[in-house]
Amino acid sequence: MGHETRRIYRLLCAAFFTFFLSWSFSFALFPIWLNQAIGLKGESTGIIFSINAITAMFIMPLYGYTQDKLGLRKGLLLLVASMLLLVGPFFIFIYGPLLAENLILAATIGGVFFGIVFGAGVGALETYVERVSRIAGFEFGKARMWGSLGGAASSFFAGHLFNISPNINFWLASGCGIVFLLLVSLVHPADPPHQQEAFKTKAHKLHLIDVARLFASGRFWALATFVMGVSCIYSVYDQQFSIYYSSLFTSRDVGNRMFGYLHSLQVFLEAGGMFLAPLLVNRIGAKQGLVLSGVIMSFRMIGSGFSDGPIEISAMKLLHSIELPIMLISMFKYISATFDARLSATLYLVGFQFMSQVTASTLSLIAGRMYDDYGFSTSYKILGSVVAVFVVISYFILSDDRKNIAASGARKADMDHGGSLHNPA
């Protein structure tokens, strides 16, 4: 790795760190904030998450196609960074007061804002760094690890700061946005020049018809089935987990503080998982990695339903540090090995993020009602069982990416010598 490549790698690691600092300060305790500061119940919180999902759903395809057209240019990231500066004032002066007056209007405005900054913004950042990693020759997972470390660092303090005043977390989120904007402005991925130029040429040739062909592909819908039936249901399960967790303690303040500490530990362990997951996924293949992550997700959800007390439920929470790195690394490697690499951002933001939001927009309402009517434990058992069924289905319909490894490796070798960048590993 040359000097310039190391500089870019460090800047991107720092960008991941500060972005996730901001995101975690904003959303690590978001359900608790809605419940305790705003006074919303499970169904109303489900409405918030559902509208967030719907609005982000319309933003993600636009982000994906735009990022693929931009290639290595940073216009989209600079937009996200600029909006990140406004997170604190938005929460404090607009979103919070409006939630008390008009839930649907507040949820709609918030959904658009959060979709631009976080829901689709994280996908734009991840796909940009993943693309640069293929060009520059470093492992994406090692850079993404710093995002987890950022989330862990903020989560450690978020619970304690929330008990003092939730607004402190929101102001810190904006402060992190200032640093993120500066870091993104300093990134200039021009090493090596001939590869960057080749990538720009490929990106420029991308047309909407290329995107449209995805929807006629059986491989795309196989991936979409996994996303909607496994990772999306899991994300819905996780939405109000903090409310359930904090309720298991002697007081609300103790529960808030302990959840912040636990979430910090989980995300810190997740960072180690991001470092190690590429080794596992490269060995077993991306398809097997996706299936394995789904098995762990299902186990955690059902296990949460049977857990009795803070210790057992904490153990279930920490499993997230294993499943997420495997799933995220497997998803990028599966897309790279199975589809046209020019569409990597579109595939990630449409095939993964968009499909997640489509399903979440409906399931968030259903899950919120289930929590109110049946309680968290019973709801977790039901959701986990559904995920288990889709894991089995996904095992049979996902493509075996391992047969593409040799061909992908050859294409990557051509890329390293200035050849075509089409579909690298």
C-alpha cells in the first residue's frame, strides 16, 4: 500500500468513525427517547419507524444510481455531510416539538431528513468506501471496523448523557458532522491514476437500462428474498429492543444507562468482527456467510423470547456483534461476485437497503402492535421463527458465489494492471 493509498485509507477510516459517532449519538437511544421523552407507546413508535422506512425507501434507489454514476466523485457524500451538521438543531427545535403536536407530519418530515442523512447516507458511504477499497487494494471490512468503533464510543456515553439531557447527544451528533465534512473534503482517491480513470469511464457508461435489467434477474430476486425475509425482519425486531431491555431493570435511569453500556460493548466487539469477518467469508464463501448470519439472527431473536432477566437478554444482544459483520461483508462480496460491479451501489442500496425498507414499512406497524398486544417475548419468538423459515429458503435459492472466485480473481488481476474494472472480486 503506497503512501497516498495509506492516507486515503486513514481518512476513510476516520470518516467511518465520525459518521457512526454521529449516528449513534442520534439513534442509539432513539426508541427510549420516543418512549420516555416524547411519551409514545409501541404502536406509535412503530408508525415512526414505518414512515422512516417508507421515506428512506424512495431515497435509496436515487442514491444508489447517483453514486454509481459518480464513481469516485464525492458529491453525494458532501451532501450527506452537510446535512449531518443540522442533526442537533433538527431534533431539538423541529422534530421533538412537532411530534407532540402532529405525529404523522413529524414522522414524515423526520423520515425524509433521516433518510437523506442516515438511512440512505450510510449506504452511500459504505458503497463509496467499498469501491475505493477495490481500486486501492485494501480490505473494506478493516475500514468499516472503524465505524463500529465510533458507534461503540458514543454508545458508551449516550445512556449517561441521556439521563442528564437527551439534547446533549443531539448536539454532539452535529459536532461529529463537522469533523466528518472536513474528512470527506480531504479524500482524493487518485492512486493509481489509470485505475481511477478506467473506473470513471465505466461509471459514465452506466445507463438506466442497466438498472432495469436487474429486476428481470432471478439472482436479484433471490437476494431480495433473503433481505426481506431475514435481515429486514431482524431490523424490525431490533427497533424497540432498547425499550424492552431497559424495562428489565429496577429503574428507568438504570436501564437506560445499562443499555448504553451494553450497546457500547456490543459495537466494540462488532468492530473486532469487522476485522475478522473477511477471513471467514473468504473461506466459506459469501452465500454461506449470508446463510450463517441468518442462522445467528434467528437464534438471537427466538432466544430473546425465552430469555429471563438482564443477563440472558444481554447475551442475546451481544450476538449482534457476530452476525452483523458476517452479513455485511458477505453482502458486499456476494454482490461483487454475482453481479455487474458497475452497479454495486445500486445493488446495495436497492437490493439490500431498499428492499429492507419496503418490508420494514409494513412490519414496523405489525411488530409495534404485537408488542402492545402480546408482549415482547411472544413477539420475538414469532419473528424469529419466520426468519428461520426464510433462512432455509435462502440456502436453496441464493447463487453459489464460490464458483466465481477464480474468475473474479483473474478480473481483479487485470484491474491491477490497468485492465477492465468490470465485476472485480
